Amino acid sequence: MFIDSKILNKVSLGLILIFIGYLLYIFIPTFFFVKDHHVGLDKSKYVHKVTTKPYIKLLAKHLTKGCLSKLCEAQKILNYVTNIEYKVNNWITMSPKKTIEVGYGDCDDKSNLLISLLNERGFESYFVLVPGHIFVITHIDDNRLKNTKGLYLDGKKYYILESTAKNASLGFPLKYKIDEIEAIIEPFENKKIDIRKIEYKK
């Protein structure tokens, strides 16, 4: 059966235009998302994906059921996140919900989930950006932690929560030099906070 070449050309052109339109539909929203949610500082970067959606509230409540202290709550939440498989994800940072669904994530994915859960239980927590990595710190006022080292931000003590270390305890050792800390990020405003003095000690 003979088909007019002009018709074929029009069909081909139409398919090409549809494909280009699809690409624009996918990548233009992604560009603006990255522009609004991506934070990069020197050698470090992360994508802001924290959430306060109802499923996070329910999960945080479930994980901390039976706890009688904030220390217990923080450790239960940390245990949950660290037991999600660590797997490098170079393509895109997943939402906390997606990380839960697929059962794995990298430091960005797991830190976004961790800090979202902590927030639901009222913890003051921040992201810490260092070269090639991100971790979470949180403030807990508990005498049982007096001999555990922490990061002091302008005199206030915060404990490191390392989301990528399976079964890690609250107060994970700092593996970087103080001058390698590139930024402390407020997670829900997604802004770098100004700190005059940072110390690591008991």
C-alpha cells in the first residue's frame, strides 16, 4: 500500500513535536523545583524534601509509642531510619514517602526522612552539610547524655544522628573537622543559619 510521503512527513513532524512537548513538560517543572529546593555550598549539596504530611505524623507516633523520654523517642526514630538500606542514589533525591516505599536511600533521602520524623515529635533539628555528605543534629536535654560528645552551636549542645550507619546510637562521633562544616541548614525554611562559634566536645 502506497502512502504519500507528504503525509508521512507530517506524521513524523507531529510525533517529534509531541515528544518535544513531553520533554518540556517533564524538565521545566523539574528546573523550577531544583531552583527552589536545591542547596549547594562549595563541595556539598542536597535537595530539600522534608515533609509534614499526615503519614509522617502517624509514623512518628507509632515509632515512639511507649517512650517516656525524648531520648527514647529520638533513638527509636533513628533506629527506624538507619535500618533502611543505604544505597547511593545519584539521579534524584526521593521524598520521605518514596524512601519508605522502596526501602533504601542515600544520605539525602534518609536525612530528609529522619528530620521530618523528628520534627513531628517536637525536636529542634538541623541539617549539617560537609563535603560529599549530610547528617542531622538535634537538641536533647537529658542528663544521661552528659558524657556524650556533641556539636555546640553558639554554646547550645546538639547531638549527631547519622542516618547512614545501621543501628547507630544518638551522639554519633563527628567524622569531619570543624572547618569542614560548610553550613547548618534550618530544614523547613531551607535556609542557612548564621553560627558564630561551633565546638565539638562533651
